[in-house]
Amino acid sequence: MATLLKSKGDSLSKRAADPGYRVGWRSKAKFEKGHFDGEMTYGEALAKAEALAAQEPDKTFYPELVYVEEEGLH
């Protein structure tokens, strides 16, 4: 059995009301990355990412899709 990753949102169209996103971040100078817990809409994640970018200029913040693992038959 293989594990499949399935996104909770649509990866092609990003509308403000689309669910299944969270805020991810990357350090601009170091090899660090991560994400904040909590699922929200694309619009909410984008607004939170912009607010965090204003507070911490040494990191890049962005909305990212939430993926869940599912058992597959492959």
C-alpha cells in the first residue's frame, strides 16, 4: 500500500473564500522553514501572511495548501 497526499483546497484557482490553506514561512538568510497550525481560507491566510511579513522582515510568509495523507492502492 502506498500513501497518497491529497490537498484540502484547489491548487489551480486561488479565490479568497477557498478553504484548505495555512500560513507557511521561510527564512531569507538561513535554511529554515515551517508553517503555522490552523486551517483557514486563502484570503485569511494571505492577510495573515502580509501582517506577519510587516512584523518580521527577515522571513517570507505565504499561504500554502494543507495536504493530508490517505492510504492508496498503488
